[in-house]
Amino acid sequence: GAGVSQSPSNKVTEKGKDVELRCDPISGHTALYWYRQSLGQGLEFLIYFQGNSAPDKSGLPSDRFSAERTGGSVSTLTIQRTQQEDSAVYLCASSLGFTSVGETQYFGPGTRLLVL
Amino acid sequence: DAKTTQPNSMESNEEEPVHLPCNHSTISGTDYIHWYRQLPSQGPEYVIHGLTSNVNNRMASLAIAEDRKSSTLILHRATLRDAAVYYCILRDVKNFGNEKLTFGTGTRLTIIP
């Protein structure tokens, strides 16, 4: 079956512009996560959606970052007024939801963002 | 969250077993031990997880110390495709419903042909 997909795979933008990154989770997965990985750094949690509950935004680095999930499926991560330090690979993951602690997260291939 | 400590890098010869250690001395009784790996230019993928007993699956084995303060991921016969960064992650059952993964720096495994 289809895995988690993300688009675009690569994005180059100019400093100050807004960007939108899209994530299509695995069908039927109620939990969706965004992470980012800066060059040479580990993976950093950004935001978590679970069903219709309010999202956990505790990982968003600034108010320039926002995310929404429409209809409990597709999610969009928006970065406003991009800065060079926003350059990173943005990874989306999904999981079934409230089933067990051992629940696997399935990651997409990521969107590589470069801010010039 | 309880912290894990892993070596930054390891090397192994192809077709030999690999033992990747992880220390988690502050693990709580409700922490599960999970392993993910990240192949070059890909997102992470799940490898294995366990609580107290050793675990086996088609990808690897997980050996958990009796006191649970350390664990070892075992790749029985490494191939070039196993070259990746391996992450040892603790997930607390009390956080059921808040399942974000907290990644450390992981171990970069290099396989020598």
C-alpha cells in the first residue's frame, strides 16, 4: 500500500518568502507528526495531530511556523517570512493513533527546504 | 523524558554481526525501548522495540539488560544496506496519546565491504 507522501521533495526559496509543505499520511492513520532535521543535526519534533484533539504545538520554534490538518487527513506546514536557519529537511510521519505505546511511526521521504 | 546514550559511530565488516549499544540508566518502569534507523536521504524507519524481554523480528534482535539500564540492537549479518544512523529511543507508556519521538544523536553505522 501507499506510504506517507510529502511534497514538494525539494523547495528553494528566498529569505522572507512564505512556504507551504504538504504531507499525505497513510490512509486510516489518525496521528500525524512533523519533525525537522537540520544539516548535521538530529531530528527535532515540531507538531503532533491526533484525531480531532487540539494539536500539540510544543515543538514549533517560533510563531512563523504553523500547521493545519484538514479533514483529519492531509496536513500543511506553513513557514512565514522564511529565514536561512529554517533550511532543513522537514519530515512527516503518521501512525494509527490511540492503540499502544509500541505503535510504529511511518515516515515520509521529507521535503528539503533551502532558504537563500 | 529519560535520556539515552549511544556511541557516535561504529564500523563493521559486511556479513558479520553488529552489536549497537544504548545506555539508558535513568529509564523508568513504564519506558519502552524503541529503535529506529535512518538510511541516507530517507526518513527514519522502525526497527524493533521491547520492554523487558529480548525481542526478535525479521530485521534485528533486541537484547535488554536485566536491570533495563542498557540494551543492544543486534544485526545478525550486516549488509551494505544496513549502513544508517541508528536511534535508541525511550517511549513512556504514561504519555499514551502523546507519542512524539525524541531522537538523540544516534550511532552512525558504516559497513565495510
